[in-house]
Amino acid sequence: MATKRTLTEAETFEQYRISLTNVENQSEIATIMAEFGYDTETIAQGKALLAETRQLYDANKIEDDETSAAYSRFSNLKEQLAKIYSLHRKKAKVVFRNDALTLDKLAVSGSLPKAHVKWLETVRKFYSVASTDTDLQSKLAKLKITADELAEATALVSNLEDARAGYLREIGESQDATKIKDAAFAKIDDWMSEFYAVAKIALEDSPQLQESLGKLVRS
């Protein structure tokens, strides 16, 4: 069973790389380890596992970066829409301050929900109603809410929905990539754990050779 890793994943890669490189390149170590079952073919298996893990690690990092980019797009669009809607909401409350029915129709009565889904439903209703009711539009125009602004905000609602869907998709892909990477790490950790255990026995009388494998030997 692999021991719990105390290094970062990047540090672990470097340690494993050094170990597998030096066990091949230092003839004295190679000879001794071959006698304990770690010949060239076996070391090649370890290097292949390490290369596969590195590939999956890099793929996971790419997915993480894509998730961050997707969140940034979603966050920026929401901020943009929230700023526009906040002003339109205030203006609508003034225009229809004596018309409770219209305030309800535009979903501007009461407090604005904070949870994203409910918030977006409230915003969507406002622009859906305002964009299709010419009478409301003429009244809103008194406080300079133009048809173009309503159309722009309606497009932002759609773009925000797409951005959130993309962000959630990237989260899922990143989580899947993390699981796959973690599984690969578990394999190489286990392989290297046994490798180091054997090396400790094989090189017991040569601590300096053990250290050539990237493992500090305490005196």
C-alpha cells in the first residue's frame, strides 16, 4: 500500500523522475536493483506509469484552467446584468409606484432574491414582460429606459444562462479529470512505494546511493 504523500504533486513528479532516471543512469544502482527484480524492463514499466500520470495531471490542470475561465465569464456577465437591472428596477419602482399590479407584473415588488436561480428568474420576468408590452415601454421611457436597453438586457440574460451552463459543464469535466488523475497517482504512488521499500533494503549499506534516488536518508 502506498504511503500518504507529503509532497505536492509537482514535487512528487520531480522526485519520482529523479529516482527512475538515476536508477537507470547510475550503473552501480542499476546492477544492485536488477538483482532485486528492478531490471530495465521493470523500470520502464514505472516510467510508463509516471508518464501516464503526468499526462493526466496536465489534462486535469487544463480542465481546472477552463473552469476558472468559464467562471470568470459567468461572473462578469452576471455583474454586468446585475448593474443594468438594478438601475432599471429602481426606475420601474418610481414609474409604477402607484400601480401595484404592474409592480407585481414586473416582479419588482418586495425584496430581490439573493439565490442565483431565483434572482435570475426575477430578472428574466422583468425583461420578458417589459420587452413585449409597448405600453409599459412608453412609460419606462420617461425615465430613459429605452427599447434598446431592454433588448440588450434580454440578450444578457440569455448569455448569462449559457455562461452558467458552460461553467457547470466545466466543473463536471474538471471533477472527472481529477478523479482520473487521482486514480493514476494512486497507481504510481503504490508502485514507487514498493520501489523505495526494495531500494532501502537493496542499498542498505550505501545510503549515498539511496539519496541518489531522491530520498533523503536520515543518519
